[in-house]
Amino acid sequence: MNLLPQTKQREIVMAYRMRLAAVAVFSLAVLGIVAGVLLVPSYVITATKIDIAQRQLDQASQNGGSGIGIEDPKTVVGQVEGKIAALMPADTGTLTPSLVVIELLSRISSGISVSAVSFEAAPSGTRLTVRGTALDRHALAAFGDSLNGDTLFAGVNIPPESFVKKSNIEFTIPIMLSTTTPAASKPAAQTTPS
């Protein structure tokens, strides 16, 4: 039981609410100041980036829209193509491992996962060994037929023991490579649209 008169009780409740409101306002003010301090670096960085982008846009507009300085884009492309041509090896008709791997990867069908490719150079010719996993017998047979159909791969021999399991077949296929680069052998992924 409260022995204070009603007016005194109201004054105490009002003082409590005023203190609570003052604490809430003070907390919001501190939170606002902290948020402002934390946002200032982001604002400065963003303003700097906008300024840099605007200067680059102005420079590109002054240079006729090319955006790369005084040089003409066609000249730059010509220079880059010349550098690329200088770095490319001359076509000597020999096989490179990258050409063989690209051709091999273009022959992989669904259900085939290649885990390793190894090369062995011998006087009798270059031998390629492909290791991987086939989803089933049909996928392995289709992969072998695809490799046999390519003139780059002279001899593809899938061992009969690879067909023992029905699914998840781990295989090792030895492949003899042809001695020259066939003109018709181009990766399937590099076809040009007509």
C-alpha cells in the first residue's frame, strides 16, 4: 500500500518518465553521432571515386570518345595483334600437348569424367593415357567411338576389363597419337558460326 498522496505519486511517475525519455534521447543522439562518424570515410571514398570517374569521362570526351588517350583504338588493336602473332609459335605441323588436350576435352560426352591425362614420348610414337570414370558402359563405348573417329588419335584401345562393371566404371585408355597434325582435326568448341 502506498502512503503518498495521489499528487505526489503522479509527480514521481512523471519524473521517472522524464528521466527515461532523457536517457532515450541521449542514447539516440550517441547512436546518431557514431553512425555519422562511421559513414564519413565511406562518403569521402565514394566522392573521390566519383570525381576520378568524372575526370576520366571528361578526358574520354576530349579525345573523341576513344577513352584511351591520344591513340586510336584501331592502332592499339593492331599493335596487340602484332605482339600476339610474335608470341605464337610457327605452325610446324607437330603436335603440342595443349592441342591434344583440347581435342580430347572436346570429345568428352556426358557421363564421362576424366581425372588424369599423361603423355609418354617414345621412338615408336607419342602415347597418351587417359584415366577417369564413366557413368555406364554405353557412355564409355560412346567415348571410345568418339576418340576412334578422330584422325588425331591413331589407336584407341579400351581394355575389355573396363566393361565388367555396369556403372561407375573406372577406366584407363591407352591412345597412340598420329605423327602429324591433321588439318581436319580442330576442337569442336572452336566452330565458327556462318
